Amino acid sequence: MSNTEALTVDERPALRRLVPLSVQHVLAMIAAPVSTVFLTGQVLGLAPGRTTSLLSATLMLCGAGALLQSLGLGRIGARLPFVMLPGGAASALFLQIARDHGAATACGSALLAAGLLLAVTPLYGRIVRFFPPLVLGTTVLLIGIGMVQVASQLITGQGAAGRAAPSAVVLAGLTIGCTLVCFAALRGAWRQSAVLLGMAAGTVLAAVTGLDHFGAASVGSPALPQPLPFGAPRFDLMAALPLLIFALASLAEATGQTVMNSEAAGRTPDPRRDVPRVVRADAVVSLAGAAFGTSLLTTSSENIGIGQLTGVRSRFVTAGAGVLLVAAGLLPPVPRMLAAIPAPVVGGSSLMVYAMIAVMGVTMLHRADLGDRSHAMVAAVALAVGLLPIVTPGLYAGFPGWVRTVLGSGVVAGTLTGVLLHAGVRAAHGGRSATACRPWHAARASR
């Protein structure tokens, strides 16, 4: 769907244009919350009704976040054409905490991380320099690799010792194949919905071929968002450490997203003004999300490609997408069909989603000057330290609990190593910011 007449960032289109343009944005981003919720439901063993309720809450919060970022409220929200999603990396860490310490502790960790974001926003300029592409790329790469391991368990089954039924492997492979076909054959918003369409095709194939069975789900009334679905949040600072560190690292990614969206919308980038507003909106919606059982929600670049494709830059279009998402959350479609998607189908889609997170990490590392041996050494050591607990889970089993919490998490261990070594590189350069040591927007502006 293209438009010959471009809309500016502050232009409010007529309703007859607003609705179809907003639908485009919803189609471009809807696969992320759906696949994230289904993966959460499968990993945590949630009943179909609870999974549907969690999906309703997630859609509603994504819509509220899009409205807040697009329209703004005081110093909360950047007033840019943003949508909001459950962050893939943040959701991965949320699931890791939930598996290791329980879902209530994961919700408490999300509350702590969102609170930390609000607290450190005034210090944004001082913190973001510790997470240049060199460090942030390593962090995101480790998150993607770790979550590919989690997604694979949806194919093998919990406690299957790495063995999967051939039918489950075939179904996951067919789901991935359908996704690739959709991505290659479609264009525009439909192409950006390839993951969602691949899940739908995999589900149909499972029903037609009998490769997997459908879970039973009640038909009843739509499951509305349920507050505190896992009980009262539990707060454990050590368990929350992966999310807390990621929350700080996300300041750098928020900088890149904001600069990129400002340029795409035709507005002069002003990171020191806009990034804190973006982060505050992320934190406020994430606080509400944790109360409904979700992880951190973050602004997304999913809609930027649609804006560039159509020439539509209006923030009122993404606000319209927010309204549609809130409506979808309050009136979810056919809960039985959504909750009954077979685990291998979710696993196949999740493998692609989380492998893409790893690719994003590689892309971030590409922005760093890895031709400099000191920078390459920082990345190499940080990756080695971060990969050790992923490839050898019992490596630190004989150490005290706090050591297992810090070094036993690949993300925490790798990120802390990268931050410390990067600080050493900066000190060796006399405090000067080499290309690999500058924040995302500064490195980009120099090219």
C-alpha cells in the first residue's frame, strides 16, 4: 500500500486515510507480540486461557505505548511515529529468570528494571557511553544465542534430553520454510508480517498432515487482561541482575532507534531531549506490563520501514495503530485458535525471531572498529566469557550462589566483561572516544 502524497510528522490525515495506514503498522509489528506471548506460554507451561489473557494484556500495552510515544504526555514520549513491542532481548531474559527463579520473580525483576530506567534517565548522557556498539553488540549477540537454545526446547519438548520427535522437527522446518516463502514472495506490510503468516501456515499444515495435535482450549468469552497473573511479584536483586544490566544497555539502543526514527520522520535528531522521553515512556508502560505478567516493553523500529516505504511520517498514524492494538487487546480474536498453536510451530518461528536478535548483535559489532586489535580483543574475550555458561551450563556449579548468578548468566558475564575491558581501552586512549567507543548516534554521524 503506497501513497504518492507524503505526510509530515505532525500532520493529521483524514480518517479514511488514517485507518488503512494504521492497519499497515499493526501488520508490520503484530508477529512480535504474538510469537513472544506464545513462547512464554509454552516455556512456562501456561494453560490456554492464561496465555490468551497474557496476549490480550500485551496487545493492550503495546497500543498504550504507541499512543504515549506518538502523542506524548509532558516529558514522557518523544512525539515521534513509534510503536511499542515486548522487547525480544528483554523477553528472553525474562524467560530465563522465570525458568530459574519462578514467574513471580521474573515480574519483580521487570519492575526493578523499569524503575531503574526511570531513576537513571537524568544520568542518560553519562551512562550511555559505557555501552557503545562494541559492548551492546556483544550483549545482543549473547542474548540471541542463548534464546535459540530456549526456542529449540519447544521442538524437543521439556526434559527431552535434546531429543525431538521427527514429526516435531519436520513441522518446525516447514514453519520456517513457509516463513521464508512469505518473506520472498510478499512485499510491504505483508512481507513484514512473514513470521506471523509462517505461524499460520505451520498451524494449518499441522492440522492437515497430523504432524502435531492441538491443545484443548475453552471457547468461552474472550480472556481479558488479568492483573498479577503469577501472584504478587517477588524481588530478588541477584536474580534480576540480567534485566537490570540490559536495561542500562538499552539506553544505547534507544539512542539509535530515536535518531533513526527522527531522520526517517524528517525531524532534526536531538538525542539529549528525545531519548530520555522515549525511555521514560518505555519505563512507564513496562511498569504497567510487569503488573500484567509481561517483560519490559520497548519502542521499536518495525514501523520505520513502513514509513519509508509509504512516505507517511505522521505520528498520528502510529497513534491510530495504538488504538487498534488496544481494541484488539480488549476484544481478542478466537482465543481457542491462538492458544492451540502447536509447540513446534512456535519453536520454528521463535528460532527465526531469536536468531535475528543474534544477527542484530553482529550488525552492531560491525559498527565497531574491529580492525583495531584492542577492540577485537574486547569483543573476543567478552564473547568467550559470555558463551562459556551457554555451552557448558554446569561450569560454575561448585561456586557460591552469587558467583553462579553473575558468571552463570552469559549475558551478565559477557556484558560486564565488555564494559570493564572497554573502559580499559578508553583509558589506554587517554579517555578519547575512538570509533568503537562512541555511542551509536555519534559513530553514525561521523560517517
